[in-house]
Amino acid sequence: TMSVKAFKLVSAVEREMLMGDKNYINIECIECCGKNLYIGTNDCFIYHFLLDEKISTAGKITFAATKQLHKYLGLKKPVSELKAASALTRLLVLCDNTITLVNMMNLEPVPTGARIKGAVTFTLNENPVSGDPFCVEVCIISVKRRTIQMFMVFEDRVQIVKEVFTPEQPCAVAVDGYYLCLALTTQYIILNYNTGVSQDLFPYCSDEKRPIVKRIGRQEFLLAGPGGLGMFATVDGISQRAPVHWSENVIGAALCFPYVVALDNEFITVHSMLDQQQKQTLPFKEGHILQDFEGKVIVATNKGVYILVPLPLEKQIQDLLAGHRVEEALVLAKGARRNIPKEKFQVMYKRILQQAGFIQFAQLQFLEAKELFRSGQLDVRELISLYPFLLPTSSSFIRSHPPLHEYADLNQLTQGDQEKMTKCKRFLMSYLNEVRSTEVANGYKEDIDTALLKLYAEANHESLLDLLVSENFCLLTDSAAWLEKHKKYFALGLLYHYNGQDAAALQLWVKIVDGDIQDSTRADLYEYIVDFLTFCSDQELVWKYSEWVLQKNEEVGIQIFTKRPLEEQEKNNINADDVISCLKKYPKAHVKYLEHLVLERKIEKEKYHTHLAVLYLEAILQLKSVTTANCTETTELLLKLRSLLQKSDLYRIHFILDKIQGTDLHMESAILYGKLEEHEKALHILVHELKDFHAAEEYCVWNSESRDLQYRRRLFHMLLSVYLNPGTSDCALVVAAVDLLNNHAAEFDAARVLQLVPDSWSVQLLSPFLAGAVRQSIHTKRMTQAALGLAQAENLIYKYEKVKQKGAPILLSDKKVCQVCQNPFCEPVFVRYPNGGMVHTHCAANRHLNSNMIPHSSSSSNQT
């Protein structure tokens, strides 16, 4: 085991002070109460000394003993035991099997001569049951065989309380409340003297060695067990702590938390109760007494008295840490909690955890270090400051004093080993990343984030960008200089952007794209800039870089205008006309922007629709002038132009028509004539110029989309007329006419068609049409009959209702009077109310009377 300097042995009473040159005098027993030290000798004397503790400037502790008086008891027998009862100012003295009460100050026996006879040995109950402050409870092993007696001792009288018999002869006893811990001849037991219940602990042979029974705290005892073990036992007969290993022939034991001190013939040994290890060995010959008095541990030989002075726990802990014995230091520090005031302990313990953390850190035990730093609530700047240049120049941090470790910086700690340094940097990265969002970071967020940025940049770590695009507290000046040093220009741009300096960010990024500075962080930096400008609310910047962006790539660049957030577009922050005039040099972008206005935003302005149509047209004509064959681009443009001409009603039709004149854009001409309702011209073009019969049919369909059936029929009849024009004898037109009729039978008035078609056509030729027409006709007829039948049924229901309403016949005579004016009826004309009452027609006309004067008529007056 590794040693700890826990105690120093300091002499308290030199042999000369006690016995001068009388060599036969031996110390038999000692008692210490506050500053009063009492010594009992083999020649029946009691000595009283005052002990003064002195601390030198160097922190060295010495004791000076001043003799007060000595007293001869006159029995020529040794004084076996001394116990002080300070509340009574009495000293209990065991000599010749008798316990005498003497005054603590003048050592005179009490006047009443009160004493306890027949005691082999005795002890005081430090956890008394009586509750009387002016009485002590004494337990004696009696000279009677197998007997224990309990006494109450007052200032000048004694009183027996209880006598208990034991299964074997007791040879040592300790007391706590009602519990006796006894060493018998062959075993230790716990005995409750109130209830008489006893419990065996473990066997032990008192003939072979001296038993030790010592109360060490509330309801807990320390015993010398077999095999050189110091065993702990509670009054319930269980052990809550692991035993300590001391020597086989222990003479005495004492407790000075967190240590158990044991004495044998040659040594004083110190054992930790926290980890059961032996921590210190002090050579000490001829010792025969070891006792602790209120935390003061005293040892004695036959000739001299010494005090074991504990070194302050903090000093012991610091010594352990200095020896890099982290576990032991922490165990000892935890154990010190009960001896140190709470606030002081917390401050001390945190500091110890931090120191321990740095020891583990220096040994590259990063997991352990992290845990210790976290538990010790380390000011994280202590750690950052080990790494050169990581703390911002503006940081006001000063390292803790006294220092938490012995290192100037990381270079010294790793002795320049690059691999170790890299590991340390990796650890700091992960540690800072973890603590930056916790309480620990409060107040030092700038220092932490700036250090993290520097580490990421130096290590070329992917988290650098994540740090800069999320909430961070990186200090601009420091971080910018560092990023520039490590050529992290893209990241520097992000830093500028985060700090509201978008102009500086864009300037940097544009330089990277243009190749003026090198940074390969993003291969898609151009697209990134476009995206950035798209969402940039600073219009000046958007305009400033619009030319650069469009020159690089028109189709992508135009996104800075077309993909802007919707709410911004709706506010029209960037004027569409300004954009259009800026795009004149960029034909592809120009088209895309107008498509965005017309097709995506659906802005209903004639100039944009006309402009887009003209741009399509010009592009198509330009392509056609270069090549006669239709390439993919021409086809796409043609489809776009047709779609626009068909769907939009906002462009200037005549203007576009003029531009198309003289070109081969027949389909487009047809669409435009259709918009002008000049369907015959349009159909003529489709049928005769283009010979596209399918397009002609489609034309009829889309032109009549939102119109009524008559309009649709008119278009289809018009197309049929074009096909069957008497002046044409083209076979293809005849086929087209037949197909039109057969495919769209429902769109025609069959009677008119039969008048139109040449007599030479066979029924077989038109059979699908005729079948469809007949089916349609029959269907219409049947539907009409069904509707008629339903109408007739409804009419019948109404007639029945009417008859029912007429009800019983009404008889009118000249004796009947009008219910309103009470006059008789002069002519056979009247109004009858649903309740049967009759009134003159002119009385019924006065509606306001009805509700007031006709009983129950108002709610039913609509049924008159």
C-alpha cells in the first residue's frame, strides 16, 4: 500500500516531569479532558497536568505540559483506570477493585465517601439513557463471576441500576445506550441490558490475545477480530464497513476519522476506514496505551506520554494529489465531509475535483478528467488557457491561485509530443462542444466558442461550418484573424454573415469563385452565393452582384430574382420592370424571369404576357434561321409559345399576329385567329396549310372548353364544312370528315349532317356515326319521356293537394256575418280562413286587421 503522512508523533509528558530519577514508577492509565491530562501510576499516584498546544510560524505543532499537582491514594496498589465526568467535575478512579470519586481540580475524594466496590474494570456510557445531565452512567465488570453491573453516579453518591448475568466470564466491555458490547472468554456478543436479549457476533479466544472492544460512534463498535482484523459491528449485530487489516497482536485501537489507529509492541499503524488500506506506520516501542479523547489520540509507554497529531486533511489530500494518487485523494476528500463545515467543504471539494481532473488530463485519461471537471464545475477557461493562443486576446481570465496544476501550457504537458497534443486538442473540442450549451458556459460563452472555432479551423474539422451557421458567440476580430491564417475563407464569410457583415462575406466568396483566393470547402460555392443573394434582404447587395451572378450562369443566376421569398415578392421590394431592363443583355435569364412573372406568379399584365410571347417568337425565328430542321430547343420553345397563346387572354393578339405573318408558324396563327373568333380562318390553316386533322379536332375542343353545347356544335359543323367544301376533291379530307363524324358523333346535329354529306356515301361508311346519332336521339327521346312522366306525376300530386285543400263545402246564407266587421254578406263572394271563419274580401284585404282580430289566423294566413 502507498503511504500517507496522516499523523505526527509529538511528545507531551517527558519521563523526568513524572518520575524524576525514580525508575520504578510506571504509567498505568491516562485520561484527558479538554486541557486536563491525568496520569495514574503503579505506585498509587494520580498526576494532573495542563496541556498547551502551540503552533510555530512554520505550522509545527508542539505540546507543553505544566504539572498542577499529584496525589497519593494510599493503597500501595496501581491506579488501574481513570475516567473524567466533566459535568460533575469528578474523576472516577479504579484502584484495588474500588472506584472512588475525586474532585477533578484538587484530586480530593468526595466528602460522602461514595464509591463502587468490586469492579474489575469499568467504562462510561457515552450515549446515556437517563437524560440527566448531572449524572453519568457507569458499567462495571464485577468481581462476581459472569456479572455486569450498571450504576448511576452523581456528584457525591452512586446508585446501582441493573445487574446482568452473562453466559461466560466477560473480560472487556463498551456501552451505547441500553446496548453492551462484550468480549467474553470465547466470543464477542451484543447484549441489551434492558430487555436481556443477546446476539452473538463472532468467536474470539481471550486466552490467546487481548480483546479490544471500543465504541466508535452512535450504536457502532470496533473489535479486535480473529486473523488480525479490526471488525466493525453495529448494535444490530451487522457490519456496515469492511474490516481493516492490522497486526495479530494489537494492544489498543482508536478512531480519528477517517482513520483507525492501532498499537502493537513495535508500531503504531494507521488504516483508512474509507478504503481499508494501511496508510502509515510509525515505529513505537514499548507502547501499552492507545486511546482517543474527543478526537485527540494519545499513546503512552510505561515512562512517557505522546500525542498523535493529525495532519490537516487538506494537506494530506494535497500530498496524495502531488503523488498523482487521484482515487485515494478523492476518497479521503469525500470522507472529510463530516469534519469540515458544509460551505468550506464544498469549496475545498470542488477544487480537489478540479486538481484531480488536471492530473488525469495530463495522463491523457480524458473520460475521467471530463467527469472530474464536470463534477468540480471547472471554470472551463482554466483548461482552455493551457492551449496556446486559444483564449481571445480580449479575455480577462487569470488562472486560479494557488494553481490547479503545474503546467505552463500544453507544450510543457506533452513535452512537444505531437500525437499527444492532437489527442488533447481532440478532447478539448469534444469537451467544449458539450459544455457550450450548459450552465458551465455562463459568462464565458465568447471564450468557449472562440476557442472551439480555433480548434475546428486548425484541425480542418467539419463542425466548423455547423458552429458558424448556428447560434454562436465567436468574437469577430480574433476569429477572423485565425480563419484567415488557416485559409478558411468560406468559413470567414459565414462569420461575417453571422455578424451582419454580408457585404464582406460576399466579397470573399466571389474572390474564391473567381480564383483570386484558394478555398475548396464548397465545390458549389457559386450556387451557394446565388442562394445567399436570393434570401438576402439587402437589395443593394443583390443589385451589386446581379451582373456577376448572371455572367457566370444565366439560368442559375436568375434565381436571385425568381426564387425570392414570396412575402418579399408580394411587397415588390425589387421592381419587376427594373429587373427586366437589367436582363436585356441576358436572353435566357430574360425569358426565365418573364416566365416566372407570367406562369408562376400569374401576374395579369398585358405587357408581360406580350413580352414573353414576343421573346419566345424571336428565339424560335432565330433558331429557325440557323437550321431548317427542328431541334429539341425549337420544339420546347414552340410548345411553350403555343401553351401561352392558348391559355393567356392578356397579350396583344394583333401585334403577335403581325409578327407571325410570313413565317411558317401556321399552328400559332390558327391559335391567334381562334382567339379573334375567326374560326374559319383558323380551321382553314389547320386543314389546308398544315393538313393536321388531329390538331383541327383539338382546336374545336379547347376553343369550346368553357362554352355551351351550341358553340361547341357550331365549331364542329364549321370543321365538317371545311372538310366537305364542294370545291375540294381531296381524298384525305373525305377520310378526315368520316373520322370526324364517327369519332365525335355526339358533337353534331345528325339532321344537318345528313343534309351536308354527299349522297354517294354509303350507310356502311357512316355506320358508327349513325349508330351514335340514333343512340343519342333515342337516349334524348327517352330522357325527355322520363322527364315528362315525372312532371305529370308531380302535377297529379299538386292537383290532389289542391282538392284536399278545398275540403268540405261552404254554405253561405244572408244570416252569416263577416268575422271582421260583423256585417252580413250582400253578394256570394267571400274569403275563408283555414280555421273555417268567413270574411268579406275587402275586410281580408286589410292585412293589419288579420293578426289582431281574426282568431288563430296569423300563423295560417298564407293558406287563405
